[in-house]
Amino acid sequence: MDGSLDIFNDLNEKILNSENRVSETVNNMNRLKEKNDEGIASIDELSRKFDENIRFTKEATQKIDEILKDIIKTVEQTSKIIDYNNVVVKESHDKLNDTVEIFETILVSSEEVIKVTDLLKEELENIVTIKDSLLASMKKLETISEQSAERTAEISTSTEEQVAGVETVLQSMKMYRMELNIWQQS
């Protein structure tokens, strides 16, 4: 029986150890359950926060999407404006080139007009010189004509006097002839 008592004592001790271990295990299990409950509560909190984050992210994404759409729309409008401005700048550049060419043509034409005007001025000065020369010649001609008219008048008077003298001579000759005829007949 001593051997049975030893076995029984051993067994009792092992049962006590087992009870202690079971108590410890139950305590550990209770702590694990508490920790598990805390973990589930934490997971629920994380899930709630995750849902909240998803909602905020969706809202932020929608806002970002709206902002990006506005930015894209603004960029498209800006691009259209830039394209339009490029067309306007090109047209303005072309018109400016046309205007520059027109002004260059006007400048060349103006220089030609100045040259022609200078030539016309020279020609007019020559015409004035010729006119003055003609006027002087006409005055000389007038003087010569007046002198010629005076001489012609003198010649005419002289001619008339000569004609009268010739007529007188003729009359005298006629009279002489008549007298001669009369004398010869007598």
C-alpha cells in the first residue's frame, strides 16, 4: 500500500498541478477572450474608421475629380484661346508684313515721285528760262516791229512821195507829149 499511496500522492499532486494549470489556462483563456474582445472592438473601430476613410476618400475623390474636370476644361479652353491667339497673331503678322510691304512700296513710290518732281522742277525752271528768253525775244521783236513799222511808214510815205513824184513826172511827160504832138501837128 505504500506504493499505492505514493502513486495516489503522485496522482494527487499531478491533479493539483493539473488543476493549477487548468486554472491558469482558464485565466489565460479569459484574458485571451478579453484580448480577443478588445481585438474585435479594435477591428470594429478600424472597420468603422476604414469605412469613414472610404467615405472621405470617395468624397475627396469626387472633389478631386470635379477639380480635375474643371482643370481639364480650363486647359481645353486655354488651349482653344491659345490656338485662336496663334491664328490672330499669324494673321496680324501677315497683315503687318503686308503693311510693311505697302509702306516700302509707298516709300519707293514717294522717292520716285520726289525724283519726278525734281525733274519737273528742273523742266519748269527750263520752261521759265525759255519763257523769259521768249519774252525778251518778243520784246526785241516788238521793238524791231515798231521800228520796222516806223520804217515801213517812212518807206510808205517815201513811196507815196515817189509815186506822187512819178505821177507828176508822168503827167509832165504826158503834157510834154501832148504839147509835142500839138507842136508837131502844127
